[in-house]
Amino acid sequence: MITVLAQDTADSTSVTIAVFLVLTALLQVALWVAAFVSVMRQDRLTGGGKFLWLVVIVGFPLLGSLGWFIFGRSAQLVKAMPA
């Protein structure tokens, strides 16, 4: 009986960890895709600025995506706006 309880507890712990990891991975992918789309839709950045941000986002998916949403939207690599 103790062996069955120990095994059942281990199984539920494994399932809990697996669910947590899957949800974390899905959130990370969603953040990555949102950052990628946000960079591509940004009109203020030059082609080079977009390329650099995409390299950062692809190279460092979590930190790059967070960096874009925290710092990148106000990046200084901007096109000159016509008057």
C-alpha cells in the first residue's frame, strides 16, 4: 500500500511538472511571436534596426522578447519622418 501511494504521488508530481513546462513553453512561444510581429510592424525603425532587433529576439528568445517590449519600442534607430 505504501509503495502504491508513493508511486501515485510521483506520477501526479510528474504530471504537474509536465503541465507547468508545457504552459511555460507556450507562453514563451507566444511572447516570441508577439515580439517578432511587433518589430515587423514598427514603422519607426529602419530596415537595419528591424534586422538587429530580430537577431536579438531570435538569438535570445526570452530575454530578446522582453528587451523589445521594455526597451525596443522606444529605440533610437528611427527613420527621418517627412514633413
